[in-house]
Amino acid sequence: MPEIPTILHWLLVCSVVMFVASLILLPYIVIRLPVDYFTRTAPTQFARQHPLVRLLLLGIKNLLGAILLGGGFIMLFTPGQGILAILIGLALIDLPGAHRLKMSLLARPRVIAALNKVRHLAHREPLLVPLPHASSGAKTDRDKPPSSTPDS
């Protein structure tokens, strides 16, 4: 029976390490994101690298994304910033359906408000997010025309 206390000890240590790491790394990553990260469609400098370098960087990016995704899922049940870790993990990982899930998380006002609050505290511009079902032709929340309210 001495295995159970050892397992609980290591779970506690891992939980504390993930909590501290999320408090340090997640705000740093959110601050470093380009303003148009969620709306840009042009190829990045990453796409222009040598194929072997790109493959190596893609593997590292997917590994980091998977770690953040798994850690974010664990942080949903333990102390930490689970939703933000999942969002950043999805932003890094290249899997089918990751973009759709990322956009559904960004459609939640509290998630984008939390991201932009971190950016505001660092004196950065708010992130541009695509509008869901934009019928006015607007692609981002900044392109949306001002709403007109009828006079009563």
C-alpha cells in the first residue's frame, strides 16, 4: 500500500508545477501573440523555412501544443488556467477540428475578455477575433459597422 501515498505525492507536485507554470507561461504567450493571430490567412515566415527545418519546428510546435492541451484539461479539475491553456494548445497544434474548436472557444465572451485583459495589462492591443456568421461582410470585430438603434 505504500504506492498510493507516493502516487498522490507526485500528483500534488505535478499539479503545483503546472499551476505555477501556467501563471508564468500563459500570460507571456498571450502577450506575444500578434494582434491578427486568429484572423490572418497569409503564410507566415514559418511556412517559408527549409522543409527539414519546417518539419522539425512543426514537431516541436505540435509537442508543445499537446502538452498545453493535456495540461489545460488537467487544470480544468485542478488549480490553474485550464481554458487558456487549452486555447493556446489548440492554437499551436495541427489536428483536424482544432481550428473549429479554437473558434468555438474564442466565441465565448469571457474567454476573449480574459485574453484581452492580459494584453491590456501589458499595454498591448486587443486580439482581433473573427465574427461568427458575419452577414455584413465584416471579417473581424473591428470591421463591424456601428450598430444603429432606432429612435423610439
